[in-house]
Amino acid sequence: MNSRLRHWREAATLLLAAGRPGRPPRSPSGPSDYELLLLRRSPRSGFMPGAHVFPGGLVEAADFSAEWLGLLPAPPLCGLGPVRPPPPGSSRAPLFTTDRARLGSPLPGEVAFRICAIRETFEEAGILLLVPGSGPAAGGGPAPPLPAERWPPAAELSEWRRRVRRDPRCFLELCRRLGCAPDIWALQEWSNWLTPVGRAGGRRYDTAFYLCCLQRRPPHASQDDQEVTALLWSSPPEAIERFKSQEIWFAPPQFYELCRLCNFSSLRELHQFSSDRALEGCERWMPVMLTASDGYIQLLPGDELYPEDPDYTGEKKVIMSTDKKVEDLMKEGSVFHRIVIKNINNLAVYVNIQAKYKHKNPVMIDSHCSDYNSRL
């Protein structure tokens, strides 16, 4: 937790994929043998009310507590693999390079943000991503569920969930009580999004996105009926179909990541890719909004219109706008890394640049059209 930040707060979120029971259904992009956990935010929420999101939330001081070292392997990385140096011309996201020891914690961001994502997943969805003992589970595939004998009775689990929601320090107590550690080794670094400047409401978050593959859906999953009012398991293509039909809606980062996951129809393939790629790290992306006459474009790093010196803090009061239509801007351009926004349920991702950090570009999907577009 970095109390010195003035313009945004640090957060972590989890793309939780689980093997789906039965025969994979057909979808416009083919069958998929896994589902993602999506949570519907309360309509009373001050940030993205009513949106479907991945579980996650703000990093708390408890996530950086030195007491976690009693449950984890030796620091500094506590059994996590070291991230390789970034490619030439790129840099490691500040979220991960901040010297946490100078801020009073022996835990690096790579560990604490994973603890945060696991804790928030328990608070919001009742799912415990833990492993017995103090080290990673054996085996190289998707993570197995916590053994049934380790789960407390339902009433006790609900009480622990209430306590952790009220005081994040109680999550450490719960892990001690169960003789388990947060399964930080099952969470693979995936991406890092910074809320754009000028967002309505002024709330901004520097968020670490992790991906975790589970063998099957965990038991006891349920919404907390406070921050979260509904819970949905859905494959990425199915989720996008629901979005297109306006059953649900996503913010642009979630839509982008769902499009990226459409590259993978197999849970094992997704797990292997994310495990191999995670050691490459990622860069921080802050979308920059360009206002056109008939919509908006969120520009991402690498796009030909992305500013050379983006206004990260908002202090420069830079506003990008044009009288041109979105269609004209697309016809005039040639190097794209952008999300076109016509309205809340009409998004389209356009990418033709080379992905960095050995990542995948998203499958380009226009949420307002019936067909899945091919790549440029």
C-alpha cells in the first residue's frame, strides 16, 4: 500500500478461469472448456455501478503485513519466479518497481497484490484460493481446489467472510486457522491498467490484473449482496454475446481482456500460456480519451494517436477532441491500439501492433455487430 500516491489508489483484480462441467457449448468463436467468474457490482456503487467485473478491489495495509512471512516461503519473492528485464524501450510497471521496504513493508508488490486479489475474491465471491502448508501445490496444471476437509462449516465460513470484509487483517487470521497460505503461485501476472484521467466521479485506480486457472469451479461461490449483487460463470465468447445483447455491460478494460481471452478455447492452453508468459511482466496502460463528433476512442500505448508524453496525473488539463467522426478517424489511420466507444454497449477493439511481453493481442470484436471480425 502506497499512502504517498495523490492521483490514484492501488488495486488488484483476478481473472478467475475454471474448467466447466459437461460438454463445452458452441459459440461464434468455437467451443470453450472453461468459464470466467464475473461479478455484478451493486447499482449503488460509486464506481461502475451495475457493471460486470472481475473480482478485486483496493490494496490494504494488511496485504503488505510482515506477518504473512510466517505463512509464506522466504522473501523477497516468497517462491514466485523473478520477472525478466523489460524489452528495449519499455519499462516495468511502477506498481511493481516501487520500493516497498522504504514504505515500511518487507513484502514486494508482486506478493502483496496477489494476496489482495485472493482476499477480495473471498470477500466478494466466497471463494478461498488457498493451499495447505506454506508453498505452491504440486503439479504443473490448473490449480486444484482446496481439499474439502480444510473448509470450515458454512456458518463459520460466512462469519469469517463478514469479519474479513470488515477488517482485512482477519484474512491472515483465517489462513492461520486453516493451516493454509494464499495460493499466490497460482496467480499469473497478466496486465496493468490505470484509470484514465477525467473519469466521471474522479476515482482512479492503478490495478494489477492477474489470471488464475482452476481445475473446476470452486464450491461455496456466492455474491456478498453488498458490493456484489450477482455472480455469473461464463466463457469469454458467451460473456461478449451477453454484452452485445445488452444483458450485461463491461468497462473497456474488461471488454479488452475478454477479447484477449477469446484466443484460448482450452483451459490447459490458457494455463500454459499464462504461466510461461507471466515471467515477462507487463507494462502499465493508461487509456487516453479522444472525443470524436459521434463517439469516443480510448487510445492505448502504441497507437499512432497516443500522446508521446501522456498526462498521467491530469494536472496538465489536456483534452483531446476532434470534429471528425470515428469512421473517418479509422479510415485515416494505419497503426491501431484502441477501443472505439459509441455507447455503453457498443465497443470495438482495434489492434494491429505487435504485442509486447510475449502477450496476445485481443481478438477484434465489434460488440454491435453479429460477426467476429478478423484481425487487421
